[in-house]
Amino acid sequence: MSDRVDVCVVGGGLLGTATAYHAARDGLRVILVEERELAAGASGAAFGGVSAMIFSHADIVVPEPYVRISLAAMDLYAELAEEYD
């Protein structure tokens, strides 16, 4: 392992692993530090609160920012899936 890194990410949850992944994909040398196992905290118990299910409940009023974030996240999930095909 190199003595030098460009980015040190603390926390191996949803945000930490995503940050580390994208930084490494962009060519940065990354180290991810996690106290326990990846997704051992809140990320292992919840999926970050982004869900396509919001569109299946027409009678529920969903705040517009949540809808925009959910749509953007689904686009990112599709992009990530294409990277691994």
C-alpha cells in the first residue's frame, strides 16, 4: 500500500463507501477507515431513505425534494449497474 493517499474517508456506510468509490473511480488514491464492518451502522439497517416505492402510493403526499432526490438516485443506480455489466 502506498504511503500517500489523496482522500481519507472515515466511515464505511452508504455515504462513505460511495464517496470512496467515486473518488477512486476518478483516479484518486483512497483509504476508507471503518471502526467495524462495512454498513455495520445505520446503512446496514436502512437503505438511505431513497425508494421507488414513493411512486406507488398516489394518495400519500410526498415532499417534492424527496421525489427529486429519489429520481436522481434511481438514475445513479442505473448508471452504476451499467458500469458493472
